[in-house]
Amino acid sequence: MDPRSPLVIDTHELSRRAGSQREVTFSGPAPADLGIDVIGVPEGDPIQFDLRLEAVVEGVLVTGTAHGRLVGECARCLVDIEDEFLADVQELYVYPESEAEPDEASRMEGDLIDLEPALRDQVVLALPFQPLCTDDCPGLCPDCGVRLADEPGHKHEDGSDPRWAALGGLLTQDEQDN
């Protein structure tokens, strides 16, 4: 763990005294690949952190928020969208000598805490699976790909799909039998 990394916090001030705490507010660059295929935080974009570090018996409890910008594209019409996220951060970082299992809590390296894994977990889980430019986005025309929000009255002359033409003939034949 690199102590010069902007997402690494030194907890030496807390001196492992349970009950001691400090509040930190800082801005750090977003790590690479913070998001999913259709939306995420651009690498290097500033993320604002407002955190409280509390020394507890097992280690250091980090609580607070991370706030930043999201960039992606609408899942229906593919237009570029920009939004913001506010992720709650709550993570227990146990001291290196702790007997806690690795999947139970994050581990400190000396007095250092790496916020990136906790940030990644919270931001990615908070992202919309299918982001939309508006809640009622009509998407694209399935025939020609025109964005329907730009052309609300968009229609084609012949709306029938030629692949279903044979079934249209069957419907007429059924109606004649009845």
C-alpha cells in the first residue's frame, strides 16, 4: 500500500485508543474502472470524501460519504448522460494482528487504510443497472433507429414486418372458417 496514494489514509493520530476519533474531508481522484459498462465515474475525476475515523477495540471504523460525477449513456436511446452519486461509506478496518477473517473486515497495513475497495463496493452497488436520460425515455425506433424523444410523432408507412406476412394470411383464413 502506497502511503502517498490519495485514497490511503494514515490513522497514526488515533494511536489505537478506543473512542478517539477524527473527521477528515478531502478530494481524491477516481480510480480506474469505477463503474459498469454503461455508466461510471471517469478515471481521475475528483471524488469528495466526508469521513469520520473512529478507533474501536478491533481497529478503525470509517463512516461517511463519497460524492462525485457519473458519466454514461442512456440504456434506451444511447444519448450521453451525466449524473451525480452520493455513496455511504461504512467499513471496519481491523488491525494487522487481528484474528478476524479476511472476508469479515478489511485489514489495515500498519496505520494505513486503503479506501479504494470500500469506495468501489459502495459506488458500483449504487449505480443504476440500466441508466435512463429520463424516466419515460421512449428509446429508439426499432425500424430505423431514430431517437423517439426527438421525433414524438415518428411513424413508418407500412408498419408490418415482412417476416410475419404469412401469418397475416392465416388470420384471414381463420376468420373465413368461423
